[in-house]
Amino acid sequence: MSNLRLINETEITSSVSSVDITDVFSADFDIYKITINGIKTTGTTSVRNRIRVINSAGSVSSQLAYDNAYLQAKSWTSFGEGRNTASTSITTPIGASDNPDSGNTTMYVFNPYNSSSYTFFLYQANSFFNGNMEMDKGIAVFKDTNSITGFQLLDDTGTAPFNTGSIRTYGLRVDS
């Protein structure tokens, strides 16, 4: 028996600048797995995308409460790293602007519904920028103790909306 329970599946089928995934985090699980697959953007330049949390009141949080750090393995240049503190979102390389390429991300979210703890993220992603492959591995924290029930995937610049892709959210059951 699998320890993953599919909670939500959302398909992107037309050009949108953000996707809200609501009511997926609850008291049922402490750990969640999110897969973001086949994301293509309509832009022609390299862009990063962002993730924000949605609180139990249904509001997307853009407060300066996100910290994240990531390592970048780029196929066209030396490896790099990045970090953001007191940001309005988590930065990730989710999408790809090069057809027929697409971007993919696997993210784990820890304690989002727990109002006594910060929400933590661990992710790996791959994407194509201007014909070049990039893979990232990152960590993040949302430094607020509000109960989180969902998340938003959004276009970083407003110039490269998402065209296609699927977003799946799973609850991770821990057997004792």
C-alpha cells in the first residue's frame, strides 16, 4: 500500500499568470509532496517562477516572510547558488520557455497546517532556459505561524504566463 494519497490534481490548459491550489493542506497530514510537471511558459526569455502560500482565510500571502536558498547546476556555465531573505515568495525554476521542452519540480512541504510552526519546503527542479538545461535543489521557509491550506504558483515577471502543465498534491502518510 502506498504512503502517498492524491489530494488534488490541477491541469493548466490555457495561458494563465498564476494558479491557486486551495484547500489541500489540512490536519490529516504533516508532510505533503507536490509534483509540478510539464510546465511551459509563453515567454521567450529566461524567467524564474514563484510560489506563495494561501492561508486558511483564502488569502495569498505576499508578506516579507519567505526565505529560500538553492544550488544551481547549469549546463551552459559554472554552477551557482542563490538565496533570498525577507522575500514576498519562494523563487524556483519551474517553467521552460523553449518548445518542446518543459519544466518539472518535486517539492515537499512540512507542517503547513500547523499554526504552532513555520512551514518548510524542500525541492528539486529542472527547466530549460534559452535552450540550456538547469537543475536546482533548494530549501525554503515561510516564517509565519498562520495555518496554511494551499499555495499559488505564479509567473515571476508577468511576461511569461503558463501554457501547459499539471500540478499534483499528495499527503504523505507515515506508518508507525
